[in-house]
Amino acid sequence: MKIIITKDYEEMSAKAFDVMKEVVVNKPDAVLGLATGTTPLGLYAKMAEDHKANGTSYKNIKTVNLDEYAGLGIESDQSYVYFMRENLFRHLDIDLANVNIENGLAKDPEAECARYNKLLETMVPDIQLLGLGSNGHIAFNEPGTSFDSVTHVVQLTESTIKDNSRLFDDISQVPRSAFTMGLANIMAAKKILILANGANKAKAVAAMAYGDVTENIPASILQKHPNCTLIVDEAAAALLPQA
Ligand code: F6R
């Protein structure tokens, strides 16, 4: 795992943008694996700014998102499909027919997982962007998830519900389950870019990058990926040996 430590969130986002832009410019029909959450917002703002200022085109870019809350769809401003439209897609010239995310409203969750796994076989991300949960999760793969997992429905842990409740009016509104790509899907990406910032991620960052590769820290599997870059700010890097 290549590790880049930046002084702050702004610099983390700028360096992540450089990595993402290189993929988009070198391969105008690339598949981008995307994430939601607070971490990538700075990167997404830079992609939007750059598209506006320099015309970098996403016309033929395809995207696959990591996860979606069960029970939420585009009408809900807490859904991940809404988040992606609002924070990224509406600012780019991307064709919405080329963007993919699990359907949180699917009547048959098993069939929805099967559909998404099939799609991922034909759309292997050229780059997969990840944020890191404070409990070491990636996507919604909570501690204990099998490294062989593929897209599945997951019951969210109390720690993830608590972390995510900051984005809801009330903790009781946070969905208790979600669709998520599995760890085997994530590991299939050609390149992985994982971002983390803030002191509350420091323990998970150290465990992911230097701890044992264990299903108790799902992100630790990334140590085995041949092309993984971690960009982390100083606060989140505080417990790394070289920091
Ligand atoms: C989001 C996702 C999650 C987040 C993680 C960090 O699609 O899959 O794993 O990346 O929970 O969330 P933030 O960035 O809000 O700290």
C-alpha cells in the first residue's frame, strides 16, 4: 500500500483529485468506482470545478457506487443515489444512463444483489474510491465480513448507525440495513484509492495499513491489493509508525 500523508483535508482532496483526473484523462471511457460519505466531498467539489473550468469530459465515463441504504430511493435526500446526483453527477456532463448504484427500493433484495454482482463482472472499476469507517469498514462491510463476500444486504452495526446519524435529523431515522458491494468485488478493482481524514479515523488507519490482515478490520484486506494508494491527513495518520 502506497501511503501519502497530507497536512489537511484540502491537500488530501487535491491529491486525490490528481489521481482521479489522471484516470479520466487517460481513459475517457473508464469505469469509476465511487463512494459516498463526508470524506470524498472535497474531491467531488474539485472534479466539478475542474469540469467547469477546463471542460474535462465525463461523457463516456461509467460509474459504479459501493452501497445504498435499504428502503431509500432517489426521492429521499438521505439516499446515496440522491447524494451522488447532488454532490457530483449534476455538476458533470456524465450520462445518467452510465451511472450505477444498488436499488435501495428493490422488492427482491437477493435478486438485486445478483443483478449488481453480474453488472460488476462486466464493469470492473479502473479505479475504486473508498472512505474508511472508524471501525475499519469499507463500503458497508462491517467487522467480521468474509473477505470472499460479494454484493449483499447487511445489518448495520451500532457504531456505523451512530457515525452516520450525524447526517440525519434523528438517529432513529438511520436505516438499519443496506446493500453493499462485498470485499471480493472491491478487491477486483484495477486500482484502489482510499482516503481518510480526522483524528477519529486514526486507529482504523493504523490497523488497516499496519495491523494483521483480519476480517475484524475489513479494510486490512487492502494490504493485499497490488495497486492501492492511501491518502490520509496528518490527524488520521497520527498513529502510523512513520508519522
Ligand atoms: C460510503 C461508504 C462508507 C464510508 C465510510 C466513511 O459509500 O461506503 O464505507 O466511506 O463510512 O464515511 P465518511 O466519509 O462519512 O467518514
